[in-house]
Amino acid sequence: MVNKKTLQLRRHKRLATGLFILMALVYILMVYLQKQQAAGWMAYVEAFSEAAMVGALADWFAVTALFHHPLGLPIPHTNLIEKSKQSIGNNLGSFVVDNFLTSGTIRPYLVQTKVAERLGFWLSKQKNKMLVQDITTSLLSDVIGKLDDQAVARFISRKATDLMQQIPLQKMLGKTITYLVQQNEQEKWITGLAVKIQQYIQQEQQMVAERVKKESFFFVPKFVNNKLAQKISAGLMGYFEEIARDSHHKIRLEIKEQLLKFAHDLEHSDKWVGDLDKLKAQLVSNDSLQQYAYEIWSRLKPTLLQEVRQSNSATRLYISKTINDLAISLQTDDQLKTSIDQWLRHTAYKYIMRHTSYVAELISATVGNWEGRELSSKLELEVGKDLQFIRINGTLVGGVVGLLIYVLTQLIN
């Protein structure tokens, strides 16, 4: 399908060519009529049409020589665009840099540009907020989905190793135990353990009886052993029941005291250093830690993807809130707007001025890499329509000039 520019170029070419043909017909007609019956005005028309044809042909040659060989003949200094594409690219690149990418043209434009305010206004529209949110979540989902699981596991294990090596494990454990004991966290453990022991003794009274019988002398009657076993079981159950019920039981106090002493020794004594270093070395061993990291990431990755993709997830709600807060701040916070605009202006100006030579090289290389015929065709489509007016004007101006010369010649004669 022929595009609009091609149709316009063809139409204007036909118009210019048609005007030339018209002048040729007028010239032939005037020459013929003057042979039949001479009339003074015919000579003037003949002079006009003759000069118009000369002007039309001259301008046709000039315009055509820019883009083609006239009539396909390889006349010197024709088809100029195709032959001079590299110099055109170089000159165009230099022209753009010298006239558009200068401090005098860039700086005033950047000073007037209020990027932050425009961005805030753009983000204030709901459809734009949704667009940014969708792009952000889609990008996050794509990044998480394409992450190399083994690489992530290695990263996590490496960072965990660095962290574990820096952690003062001895002091941390000591302070943790001290804190838990001061909060009486051990009490529920003691209560639970006492209840469990009591229940175990109650369920295993037969085992207690058998142990008593086994350890007793052979001459002790069976009923005595059974009675003794019952007393032992009842006594133990009663003792542990007291521990479970009495929050101030001496065993509880003793356990608390021993835990605090252990925590103090753990934090300040050197006797645990070796054991804890061995424990730390086992925890951060490369194989085991990397396996832990891989298992953690394997469970975490689906959760992250689900969080990002769900429309009502906490992550999407947080992103939406952040975008909304940013839009409000960009419209109301003058200090923020000024800071952003100043940073953007400074960065853009520095970047543009530093890379102007690359712009010239890009234009030059792009034009230079085009096929000569392609470049010629592109330029002809862009400016060829207007160049056809040169042919039209040349026809008319040539005719007028020819007419004036003929008039002057008649006056002199």
C-alpha cells in the first residue's frame, strides 16, 4: 500500500511536469499560428513559453540531480545524496550538536522544565497509578521468577556465614537466657515438665513395682514390695504435683538460680568458648548452611510470587500506598519538588553536555550505515514535495524573465 507522502510526491511531480508540458504545447501552438497568420501578441506568448520551458528543464535537472541520475545518465555531479551520504551524516551530526546541544540552548530549557510537578500531576490520575503499580508488580514478579535458585541460596548462605562469624554467640546466649529467666519464662516449662512426670509415674506404676521387686531381697514378701512401690509412686506424684501447683516451690527457685548462674558463666567465662566456636563452625559449615538456605528460598519464593501477583496482597497494597503518597508529595511538597528538579536538571545537563560527541557520532554512523538509495529515497519523500515547487516556480519565473528580455529587445530594436 502506497503511503501518504509517496502519493503527495507523485501528485506534485505530475503538477510540475504538467506545467512544463503545457508550456511546450503553448510554444508549439504559437509557432504554428504565427506561420499561418502573424499577430504581435503571439510573439510575446511564444517568448514566455519558450523561456518557461528552459526554466522548467533547468530546475527539473537541478532537483532530479539531488536524488537520481537525470534520465538514468551518469552525468558528473548528479545523484548527490547517494554519493555524499557519509559527509551528509557528518555534517548533520555536527549541525545538531553545534546548534541544539549547546549550553545556551540546553540550560534555559532545563530550567523551565518542572519534571516533579508534571510527574505528580500524572500520578494523581487513577489509571496512571494503576499502570505504575501493574508495571512495578509485573517487574518484581518477573525478577523473582527468573532468579537462579542455586545462586540465591549461595548468596543467602554467604551472608549468613558472614553474619554468624560476627555474632558474639556466647554473650548473646547468656543475655538471652538471663532475659527469659527475668521474665519467668522458665516457670511454664517447669510446670509442664512436673505435670508430665506426674502423669508418667501414674501410668507406669507397674514398672515401679517391678523395679522395687527386682531390687528387693528375696525374703521380703510380695505384698510388702507392692505396698512400698505404691508409696514411692504416690510420694513422687505428690511431690511433682506440689511443684506444678506452688509457684514459689524451692525447686523452682533453685532452677531459676542455676539458670541465672549458667547464663552468667556463659556470658563471662571462657570455658564455653571452645564448645560454642565448634557449634558456630557446625552451623556455618558450607554444605549444611547452603542446603538450609536452598530449602528456605524454595519455600520463600512461591510465597513472594503469590504476594506480588495477588491483587489484594499486602505487597500490592503497600506499592499502591507508596505511589499514592509519592503523587501527593510531588504536588504539595515544594521542597521535595525543588530538590528533585534541581537534581534532574544538574544530572541531565551534565550527562547531555558530556555525551554530545556521541550524539554526533550516532547521527553520522546511522546515516552512514544507510544504503545510499535508501537515504536518497527517505530524503526525497520528506522534502521532494516542496522541491517540486522549485520546478513550478522555475517554469513561471523563467517565462517572466524570457518575456522581459523579449520586451527589452523589442524596445531597443
